[in-house]
Amino acid sequence: MAKESMKLVANNKKAYHDFFIDEKYEAGIELHGTEVKSLRMGKCSIKEAFVRIENGEAFIYGMNISPYEKGNIFNKDPLRIKKLLLHKVEIRKLGGKMSEKGYTIVPLQVYFKDGKAKVEIGLARGKKLYDKREDIAKKDLRRETEREFKIRNL
């Protein structure tokens, strides 16, 4: 079996700060030609993006793919709604979870896997302010211990 090649295009670190990620799914994205070229150049933002399920289909809103410079008339709207390619079972499962209170679906990263554009989406629950403070405190403590360890081992 050939080695899987994966090229990261965009990462959503803010999602891990604002949400607890319960489950992760890999989905394909329905794109047009110039959007793929723009993605290959790394011109993509998913900071404000979110996923909705409508009529048994998953769509990603707010995913910004900058227009391709050489695309002229073939360029699409950078913020157009893009369809996600998921199995029907996965869509039903996500739809059921979305109907529960407090759940949302956020994109975590966009990447190319074996030449195909993919997005990793996560089923997420919102964090409260005290949860965020707790995470920041843990991160600071870990950074401090790493620094002390580094100083001791020099």
C-alpha cells in the first residue's frame, strides 16, 4: 500500500479554544476548478466557518477561498456555500447530535489527501469562560515545567 500524502492548507486552532471536540469526521468538499487551484496555493480561511445539515446534505458556510489570480471569469464567490461529501449514515448521525442542545459542527482543518481536497469537521460543544481559563492555566503550567526541565538539563 502506498504512503498517504497529506498537505495541510488551513488549520482552525480557535475551534479547540472555543469548543470541546467530541468526534471528528473527514469529508470531501465539492469545489470548482479555480477554487482547487487557490486551495493548492494555500489561500483558505476557516476561522469563522461552520457546518449545517439541510435536507439530508451537509454544507459549509463561511469558508473563505480567495479568488485565483489567473482565474478571471471562472472565479466563484469566495464565501459561497460549499457542499460536503459525507456518507448518509454520518450525516444522519451528525443531524441527530445537532438537534441536541449545545452541539455544533465546526471545521478543524482543510488539507489535500492523495490529491483530493478534504476537510476535517468536529462535533463540538461550546466551552464556558471558566473552561477556557482552566485550559489556559494548564497550558501555562505545562510551558513552565518544560522551561524548568530545559534549564536543568543544560
